[in-house]
Amino acid sequence: MDPSQENAQPNQGLDLSAVRSKNMPADQGGQPGGAAPGAGGAGGAGGAGGQAGQDPNAVAVPGLVFDVDESTFTSLVAISDRVPVVIDLWAEWCEPCKQLSPVLERVVTSYGGRLVLAKVDVDANPRLQQAFGVQSIPTVVALIKGQPVPLFQSALPEPQVQAYFDELLKLAGENGVTGYAAVGGAEPEPAGPAHPEAEEALSKGDFDTAESLFKAALANSPADEEAKFGLARAGLGRRLIDKVPADLIAAADADPKDVEAAKAAADAEIVSGNAGSAFNRLISLIRTTAGDEKESLRLRVLDLFEVLGADDPAVTKARTALMRALF
């Protein structure tokens, strides 16, 4: 953040246009990883994991969604070196599985190749169920560089599933897993257009308009990272209109248990260039709260992660602290 914002006065506006620009990959322009086209479809995983065409970031897969069994499971390890693999452990008799599976397929497909979904019937593949220590289904785990990453159990609403996958992609990026799955050797689509009208509104301090435009962009393309970035900046700017950052911080310091004051102070600390303090404040409260308050704090932390970007050192440190506080 620009340190000059530390003494910003009410009505002066917040310059959020350059936030995280240093973290945006030059070859991707902040768009979703050179997304490859192609819809999911069940099929074998044999032969997956090789390069598609001449693009070194592409991994050839039979579909964005496919079935695996004990004989083909090892192919997922090769894929997970380049693309995060989500694994849906399910069974035909499981009613919650039938609710969750189409949600998983729809959300994974929306990322356009940045994730793939492997479906495992635990009744037909008991050794895979045992290998993952599955006690109940549905269970959803992931593989990154061959290492399992627990995600969640039970059927969840689509927005929560997407939130888990957003965090999975950030974890994958931190571990250098930034390729994309190409169905049938398809080449990546060019980066999507920027959002000039939304960015212009943001630069003018018209945060409501910017927020509306970025939300519309995400409704059309849920995996649009630039729109997520813009929406997070617009939300931050709108929350801080007519506020004095120092006053917000002082109010939270005076009552450390006040959740709303803590969230406001964290916003102020972000624009004041003190991200470490912002995350410490919120995560400390997460450890001592429960229910709706805990969830609101978690969502604010994730929102501020989006503002700063996955490559920011404060985000990397806070992500580990957040996981420990939650689990």
C-alpha cells in the first residue's frame, strides 16, 4: 500500500488503483492463469499429465472432470505437479454426494482449467478410501505436488465451495503449481478484457459503481481474478469513506473484543501500510470468537488477502496463522 495514505483525511478519497500491481504476473495480466476452454466430462485419467501443444504450462487431460480408480489413480500425482487436483470421494447410495457432485463439477469447470476434478467411487475403490482416511462421505480433498490437502466434508453451498477452491489456488500458487489443464490439447484463451469502466469508477472514488461493475463481471466469469481483486479494493474503499484511519485504530485498541471495530481498524491498517498488524488483530479475535462473529472475521481476512495478493509476504505469513486459528 502507498504509505502516503497513512494520514489520509475524510473526503479525500483513497488511491487503490496501484494496490497489488507488483504482484500481478506480467504474462497473465492478473487474469485466471491462461484459462483453457473445455467442459468437464467423466472419463479415464490415463495419459493425463503431459504437455498440451507447445505451451509448457499446459497439462493434457481427458476432461476437467473425470473418474479415477485404483489402477489409474497414480496419474493424478503427475497432474498435481502442475495443476491442483480436487478429489470427490463419493458413493452411489450417498444422497449428500448427489447434491454436492454437480456443484463441484460446475465450480471446477468455471475455473477454466486452473483446477481439475477427479471422482472416486469409494465402494468400488476401498483402498483409496482407506488411503485418505475417509470416515464419512462426501469427502473432498485435493492434491498439490502429490501431497494431500484436506478441504471439507458434507454437501456445501456453491459459494462456500468456491471459497475453498479460491484458497486452494492461492496455496497452489505459493507452491509453484500454476499450470492449466488443456482438454484435448486446447490452447489457452487470451487473457480476458480488463474492466476499464469499473477501474475508472474506482479511481474516482465511486466505490458503489465500481463494486456493482465488478460483481457483474464475476457473475459472468466467477474465476475472473482481476474482477475479484477490483471488488476487494472497491469494498475496502467504500468502507473507509469519510473515515480517519487513526481514529478507527484507536477505537479498536480501546476495546480489543469489539469485532466490528477490529474489522474497521484492520481496513485502516491495510491502507496505512501495516498489513501485519491488521492480520494479527483479526486472527487474534478469530481464536476467541465463535459463530457469526468468527465467520465475519474470517471473511474479512480473506477479503484483505485479495486486496494485497497472494505474493505479499504479510499474506503468506497470515495464511498460515489463519489456518492454525481455524483448525
